[in-house]
Amino acid sequence: MTPEEILEKVGDQVGVRRVFGSPVEHDGVLVVPVAVAIGGGGGGTDGDGGGSGFGGMVRGIGVYAIRDGRVRFVPAVDTTALAALGVLLAGLVLRTGARRRVGH
């Protein structure tokens, strides 16, 4: 596959369609999903394994809610990050409690 063909395929996979989803109307509110898209790349020449490559990620970050001509951004809640933060805080609390017992 040539670099031009790779870029064409990448362009089909990463773009505004991946960042803004199809609008959906519900109870008089137009909802437009929003994501962040991060792409990679690659290269190389023929021989010694050739070359090319690519990496990418698309992650939902929230929605635009449109009602009566007013637009509001509603962020998505990252439950994985919240759970990790909860585990970290619980660990710190337990560690502090254990140190206080040993110290007295």
C-alpha cells in the first residue's frame, strides 16, 4: 500500500464524522455527541520489512444539547477515572490510618 493510499484510508477513519456524531432529537432537545480523536502515522521504505503503521483513538467527551436556540455542553463522566480516583483516595486514607496507629 502506498503512503497516499494509507492517508486516504486514515482520512476515512479519522475526521469530523468521528468527532461529532449524528444529531439525535429527544423531547425537543437536539443532542450532538462530541469526541476527541487522536491519530498517529508511520512510514518507511520497501525492503527490510517495508514500513507503514498507524495508531488512533476516539473517546467520547460529552454532548452539545441544543434547545430553543440555546447551546449547552454536557461533559461525559469518565467512570473509570472516577473509580481509580476513589481507589487512590481509599488507599491514602487507609495508609494514613495505619501510620497513626503505629506512631502511637
